[in-house]
Amino acid sequence: MITEAEFAEAVDSRSDRPIYGLMKRASVGIAGCGGLGSNIAAALVRSGVGHLTIADFDTVELSNINRQLYTLSHIGKAKVDALSEILSQIDPFCDITAHNTRITAENCAEIFSDCGIIIEAFDLPDQKAMLVNAVMEQMPEKYLISGNGMAGYGSANAIVTRKITDKLTVCGDGITDIADVTGLTAARVMICAGHMASRAV
């Protein structure tokens, strides 16, 4: 079994400025564990984030496999349970809090109360707007990262990170909507997830 010291050394092995200690103290919340959320979570755990709160009410389906972190063995499981299992295999030293529930304007403050950064990783525009508005109104001290536009087969270079305010960042192309294009592809979803995880780091 690997020790935490060995894991920390692996995280810091390519840097002359070790970040594991700093990342270990970080607490990040992810709202939604689909294509964006599952890939963001994996990137953050691989970076050594110490505390992760994940929330989603959905279960893994076959149609999720083309862009989400899950495998066929996870079909039928609650996404938060499947994701917790995967993340624990990546970094057993990350403290993961999982909420198998639908996030609403009424419960988001309680769910993410201990998180310094909250990441919005929903599919639907109304859900995205709900969370952004709720966080900005109820938790203005939190940093918020939102995804907007990563569907279809467009250029990877169209996906960018935009700092809207000191606390709000939006990642994506800002244009495409899943309803207007030919579905979602793993590459663009993962590129946007990478932008969002990078901004959190």
C-alpha cells in the first residue's frame, strides 16, 4: 500500500516548488458528477486536493460512458458512489464527501458550506443559472467556476477561461448548446473540464 508521503512526492516530483501541502488544505465542491464534474474531480484529486465535496442525484447509464469518467462496471450505481470509488483508487488520502441529492437553491449553501471553491458542472442552462445565482447571493465569499459551451465537434481552441468578476470564472466557448449541435464528445467536454480544474488549482 502506498503511503501519503509517497503520494505527495509523486505529485511534487516534477516541480521545484512543491504544492502538495497547499493543495492538501484546499476544499473544493463540485455540483454535478457527469461529463464535466467527473473529469474535473479526477484532475483535482490527481493534483492532491485534500477535501472534495461532490453532489449529484443521478445514476450511471450506458449513454454516459462516451464522455464521463465511469466504466461499464458502474452502470446502475449512484454517480456520487461510483465517482467516490474511482477517486479513492486515484488518491486514498483525499477526504471525499458525497451527497446523493438534487442540488437546489435551498440546499446548496449547506452542501458546499466548507468549500472555498465551488464548481458548477450541470448540463442544463436553468440548473447552471440557479447555482450561479444561489452561490453569488448566498455565499458571495466563495470562488465559483462555471462551464458554458463545450458541445459538438468544434475547435478545441474555442474553449477558453474567462474571469467575469474576482469570484466568478466561466469556462467554455460560451456559444454552443447541446440542443443545437450533434451531441457531446469526450474531447471537448474533457478540455472544458481541464480548463475548470486548472482554474481551481
